[in-house]
Amino acid sequence: MKKLLKKLFQKLIQKIIKKSVTAEVEEVVPAIVPETEPEDSSKKAIWKFILQTLISILTAILTALGATSCVNAL
């Protein structure tokens, strides 16, 4: 009985791993296939990166100022 359960459990895990790996590969492969991207897409990506970086920097500065003001209040 233990051997049967062990085999069933192994097959179940193998199927789950195979499905998850297949899903991951299918998501990654289409992103690699196009060799040239439209210029608008790359410009959008650059601006998105710049905005996210600025927001992160401003968030860090404001967090530091907020923590400083809380410490000074003590």
C-alpha cells in the first residue's frame, strides 16, 4: 500500500512540475521570439523605468523624513 501511494504521489508531483514548467516556458518563449520591437514600445519602457525610479527615490526620501520627524518628537 505504501508503494502504491508513493508511486501515485510521485506521478502527481511530476505532472504538477511538468505543467508549471510548461506554463513558464510558454510565457517566456513568445517574449523572446520577436527580434525587433517597435520604437514606441522601447520609448514607453524607458519612460516607465524613469518614472518608477523617481517614485522610488521620492518615496525613500519622504520615508526618511517621516521617520526623522517621529524620532524628534520623542
